[in-house]
Amino acid sequence: MSVAFLFPGQGSQQPGMLHELPDHPVVSGTLEEASAVLDKDVLSFDTDSALSSTTAVQIALLVAGVSTARALKSEGVMADMVAGHSVGAFAAAVIAGALDFRDALSLVKLRGELMENAFPQGYGMSVVIGLDERRLAPLIGQAGEPVFIANLNAPDQITIAGSIPGIDAVLAMARAAGAYRAEILRVSVPSHCPLLQHVSGRLARALDEVPFREPAVPYGGNRRARALRDPEAIREDLAISVSHPVRWHEVTTLFFELGARLFLEMPPGHVLTDLAAAAFPAARSISITNSGLNSAVILTRREKG
């Protein structure tokens, strides 16, 4: 039985998320390491006011994912494959062994700053549930404004990004077409669409200055939903995914086909756990936030025999 580590992206954050991480020496050590690299107490990034910043959110998600995965590893729970949703991909690259944590902290800080300054107002994202890509795409084409598919989280759960007037038009058409949920998300940046191509370019230049290694385990790419082992392919995926749709359902489907029967979601939250549980009832899907670190360790040992 193979184990897949999943790392959530923006939208999963919650106040106190770093303070509520597992009480484990490896977690504490990772928090101290991050604070030293950033020259700032990383625990200050998870307050309600701090999380209004895209940069703080992305750093907090990286630290939460890496620290918990490291703690699992120290307890003998090893990933056979890793994938991260959006900014979660940086944590996945670290745990796969392709990218140093110190470099990931600097890159994610830059990524957050670039995204935060990209579109000050008038743009955002929304979720549409109940329509698949084939039915949603024509509606986007009728919006008359820049609107794009951003995340394909499940066959009938898709996020879109673009101008607020365009999104409003698509949501109205989606509801009329039978979507049972179509609403604006509390996100001010139109991520994972061509509107952020300039961010991808800046990020690519920064990534070119950082060393990458061959990963110890496959890394699930956001852009093309492939299991990547080439360091240059991982570098490219981290750069271009910010301006291309995240094909999350295809990534996890690939992992299931490769033998993943236990999906472990790093903190915070359980969004990816719920998606995996719905898509792959033959597998076990566990949120560390919900189950706790010790329970996840015990269950993994039992499942792996």
C-alpha cells in the first residue's frame, strides 16, 4: 500500500493554524528554523489580521505542511508520493527532497508578494459545484469579460478566476444551468489563470537561481497532472502553475492508479481529504488536523502492516 502526502493551498488557512500544529519536537524545530530564515517569529503569521495578507497565508501554509510532514517522517511514516494544491506544491517539493526549505520560504514569500500586488481590486475567484468542465467552459466564453477556469478539484467542483463582473455573469449562468453552488470566494487575486503570466515570469527567474535535486519520491505536478522526477520539470511546474489551472483531480487520480491507498492531508483543514474520500472510496483519506498526528501514525502503521 502506497501513502500519498497532500498539502493544501490558499483557502484552507484559519486563525491559529500554526499554534494548533501537533505538539512535536520536529514541528517546534521547523517553526524555529522558519523564524530564523525570515527573521520574524513565524507564529505571528497566523493571526486573524495577518491572514488578510496573501503573503502571510502562503508562508503559514508552507510551514504547516513541511513541519507536520517532517514530524510524520520522524515517526516512521514515509510518503511514497507527494502533491500540493497551488502553493502547497512548494511544501510537496521540500518533502520530496527536490527543494531546500530555506529556499522554499524565500520563494513563497516572493510568490505571495507578487500575487498580492498583481491586482489590487476588481478581480477574484469563485467556486462552481454541480457542473463539469464541458458544461462550464461555454458559459465562461459568454461572459464578455476575462474569466478563466482556475482549479479542477473534482469532476463537478471547479473554481474560476477573473474580473468580478465577468465572474458574476458566469455564476448567474451556472445557477441557471443547474449548479447547486456558485459563489464568490474570499480571494482577491485571480490565481491560476493567464492574468498572472507576469507573476509566473518573475517567479521563474527566482526559481532559476535556486538549486533543485532529483526527488526521492514522485511529485505530482499541478499543471499537467504528471508524476515528476526531473528536477527541472518540478522547477517549471512551480513557476507556471500560478498562471495555469491546477488539475488536482487528475493528480490524485494518477496517484490512485499508481497504488496510493492512503491519502494523508497535512494541516490545516480537510478540504483535500474530503475530495479524495469522495473520489476514491476504496482508499483511506485522513486529515491530520482532524485525526491528530499520533492517530495518523498508528493507522498508517496498521494499514501498512
